[in-house]
Amino acid sequence: GWLRSVANVYHAFAVQSFAHELALAAGRDPKDFLLDLIGKPRHLDLTGVNYDNYGDPIETYPIDTGRLSNVIRSVAERADWSGKRKAGRHLGIAAHRSFLSYVATIVEVTLDEAGNWQIPQVHVAIDAGTVVNAEHVRAQCEGGSIYGLSCALGELTAVDGAIEQGNFDRYRVARMRQAPRAIDVHIVASEAAPAGVGEPPTPPFAPAFVNALYEAGAERIRDLPVPLQVKRRQRA
């Protein structure tokens, strides 16, 4: 079967993890750096680009950088990104457009001296255009976050070119003891055309998670899966 969010999972992980590395290398706040990377609000010009836009017309569903920036600002406000953080709690952020929707995720982690982590809370902001059933969107964001964590903790393996995990009887999803204690979902009001909600919450989770782990003192994680006990960076 298809893996939830398909190619978007590894696209988001690579781009959003590296954006966090660049922000720290530049001595910048990761949220502000991400907004600067996205740039001014505009519709991307795809003239000459072979992009199917999920089978929908680009005129109806343009790639709108303003909407992507807006979910980043919205989730940062929900998580009190700029405020004073509780001792021992660290935040990571990531954002991604997929299935015509825009999602930003902030994962909060704690990390003990042995490298054991927990996720007290996750914040998700989604702009899925006009929303018909808000509770359905909220449920999909909660489930998509859990699945995003599962993607971060698990892996697909192949034998003789065939994937071994054909369904959930062979693919282990995150357990309750690993799952976030709370998931806060903010649905951004929009009059745009309705877009997907089943898969978009998944891609930003893993990069936001590993970015938070780095902020907490773990070594930089560039390869998945994330172990249940991570290595801490050596103190200078």
C-alpha cells in the first residue's frame, strides 16, 4: 500500500531540517529564517515547469507563499514561540505545502541526560482552504501528527527489491508512551478552494521533531529512524 503523504515526507524532512541548520549557522531564529527563505507573498510562476499540481488547475490552487508564511506565523503564536520557555522544554518548527494545503508544525520535546525524549505538546496550523467539517480537519491533523511521528521512528525495509511492510500488520506505528501528550490544532480561516487534510499534517512532523531534539541538546539527526534514546552533543 501507499505510505501516507508519499514523497512529501522525505522532501519536507530534507528541506526543513536543512533550513534549521542554516538558521543556526547564520545565528538566526529558525522561525524568522524560514520566513525569510520563503520571501514575500506571491504566487510562484510555474511557466515551463512540468508540475501536475495534484491534477488541479494552478489558477484554482496556486502555490501561494503568503499562505505558507501565514501558517508559520499562526503556529508560532499558538506555541508562544517568542515567549519565555519552560525549563527543559525545547521547540522545533517546520512547514510544508502538500495536497494543495499549507501546514506548519511545532514539536515540543524534553530530553534527559541519558538521551531519552518525550513530546509534551505539538502545535499544528493548517490552511486547507474553505473548511466544511472542522472536527474532521482537527482529527486528521491529530492522526497525521501521530503518523508523522511513526514515520520518524520507523522505517521500510526491502528484501530482493520488495518492500516487507505492505500494511500495518508489518509496520509499527507510534505507541501511546511515545505519542505527544497533547496536540493543539489551529485551523486558519480561508475562503480559498477546499484542499486536502488527510495527508498534509504528516510531512512537517519529522523535521520539526528532529529540530526540537537538536535544540534540546541531541546530536544532529540527518537520517531516520530516530532512536528512542538519542545521543547528546558533547558540551563545550
